[in-house]
Amino acid sequence: MEKMIRLAHGAGGVLSHELHKYIVERLGGQDASALADGAVLDLDEMGAGQGGRLVFTTDSFVIVPRKFPGGDIGKLAVCGTINDLAVMGARPVAISMALVIEEGLETEKLGEYLESAAMVAAECDVRIVTGDTKVVERGSADRLFINTSGIGITEGGNEIGPQMARPGQKILINGNLGDHSIAVVSAREGLSFAGQIESDCAPLFGLIGNVLEAAGGKVKVMRDPTRGGLASVLNEIAGSSRVNIRIDEAEIPVNDKVMGACGLLGYDVFHLANEGKCVFFIEDDDGAVENALQAMHAHPLGRDAAVIGEVEGIVDEGATPRVILKTIIGGRRIIDVLTGDLLPRIC
């Protein structure tokens, strides 16, 4: 671990993993590699005696700018929390919201962000039930930071988690990569890419529920590729399950404007953050993959869904799990975790 925290420690890549490991070890918790988007709490094991399972998650949002094409910090906070619960197979039920407000924030803008948050919560039948407010001196919080925590309820006995990837499973995603990052950077820097690119910021609970119903118990892994993008998420899953993963470049949906922006700015689309995408690992049995794909295509957030790859095999002891990209021209290259700082303050 480095002696000083750098901005790159928050980018979702290699340094983020090092920081997470450092924090978890000092809190006396489990290995950071086992951490998913939320924690599953067995109430019986905790002594509550209720016979149920809750999922708990927490997140903080520090995005710049606070309003961007397709959303704002309020919408982002609630969508992000709902999605972290949904990819754990839980039905979101309640959210807390804590605000750190810098002196000088316009009251009208704060109201807009809160109304956006409330609108998304109402659409998903999720209650914002508690919270906290702190106001700090000018220069201490860059106008507004939001922290949220969420509680969801698991329904059904299907185990879902990053450790559940197995050879033969197909990998699906519900739409285009990179829209959120390019929308935010274009708003931040005043750039135009032959028309506005909007963030994909959206609550995924409805889409995920449809996929789980369509594919039955065949869905084994779900993750939302936020900071660090698809590359980081797939590498985390490969490491947790000790498998190799292959994805096919020709099958991966990307908006032409986003790809053009990546070429102009030197970004790798696989490292770009997304806020309305979910990666699914599904066993290819009894038509589960086709059923899941049809369920996604029937949902507004899944019209561009595609099968983008598969789990290839178990990794031998001592070997490093790999994510391999089959390129459009037929070659193969390793897709690694983001190193350094691509786009700070993206969520």
C-alpha cells in the first residue's frame, strides 16, 4: 500500500483494490476479494430468529458535474443503491440518505437533486426512510456529497455471487457500454461528439427481476460494471471463481458516438463506467440464455442486450485467471483491470 492516498485509489482499478484490502483488513473483516455489491445477512445466524435473509449495501456519490445529460447526483445515488441490491438478487425496500452540503450550494439546485432522488425511489416502490445532514465550510465538500445505504430482501434460494462462475456459462449484458462516462466527461469539459450522449443512469431492479423469472435458477452471477468498467468487473469475477473468461468484441454493444469519443480521447471502452448496465452469467441449460435475452429485449433498458462471451475453464492452481478478448479480426488479447486514474469523480 502506498504511503499517501491518491485520486487514482478511487478509480475502480488496481489501486482501488489495494485500498479496499487495506481498509477491510484493519476493520477485521473478510478478504476484500470476496466483497460484492452488498452483504447478505442471515437473520437466524445473527440471532434475530426471523428466518429471512436481508441484503445490505452502502455507497457515496461525489460526481462532477452534479447534473449531467441523463441524470444528476440525486438520481444517481438512488439508482446506484437500488442496482447494488438488485444484482445481489434482492428486492430493494428501503434507503437511507446522508447529505454533506458545502456552504454556498444553491437551495433550488439541492431541491432539484432531492426531487430526482424521490422520483426514482417512488418509481421503484422503495422508501427513503432515514438520513442525516451536515453543512461544512466553503471549500470542504465541493458543494454536495451524498451517502446512501440500502436494504433489500432476497426471494428464492438461488445463490448468486461473484464466486459462482463456472465453465460453459454464457455472459450477457443489457446494452451499450460507456455511455455514462462519456456523458459526464462531455458535460465536465464542454465537449460535443456529433450530438449529445446521455448517461445510462437507471434503476435495474425491474429488468433484473424479469431476467430472474425468465431464466429460473440458471442466473449465477450479476454485477453492474460501474467504476473500472466491464474489464474490472470481469476480472473480479474471474478471480473470485478461479476461471478464465472470453468475451467477443464483435458482440459487445457500443454506441458509435461513444466509440468515436474513445478514439478521440484515448479511452478504452472496457474501462468506462456505466450506471444502467448489468452483466449476467447464466447456465446454458433448458433455453435459459435465450429466455433471459428475450426478457431483456422486451424491457426498455434491455433493447440492445447481447450475449458477449462465456466462461472457458477452471484455472490451474498457481495460474492467474484471465479475461481474454476475441478481437474483431480474430486475434486474442488480455483485458486487464484499470491501472491509474481514467476519469475521477465519475459517480
